[in-house]
Amino acid sequence: MTTPFDKMTETADRIVYVRPVEVADLPSELQDQAEGLTQIFAVHRGNGERLALVANKRMAFDLARDHDLAPVSVH
């Protein structure tokens, strides 16, 4: 099949990665904002830029989708 499929490049620009983050590994000013949580979730672009920190995985996925991004879990 030789039909071009240009949607992949559009989607690749919108992919973000969701990964767990230990609160203890964050700077102290961010730890203070975690309100007793031991683990939160980060949303990152493919180049590593952190876009957001949120309380749970579902919230991270919902946030990404609300901004027309395509979230993917990273372990």
C-alpha cells in the first residue's frame, strides 16, 4: 500500500507522556504543595519539558485530553 497517511505527524506533535513522580524527589517548595501525597503525576512533552504536575494519573490524562493532547503512560 502506498497511500500516504499524514495524520501521524499531526498526532506526534500532540503526544505527551504521563509518569509517576515521588514527591520526595521534588524541590521543597513543590513538596509543600503536595498536601500529604507521596506520589503525583507529571505530564511531559517529548523533549522532556514538564507541562504539569497533578495529584493522580486520571487527572493527568484528563488534563492532557482537555488541551487536545494525546497522553501516553511512561513507567
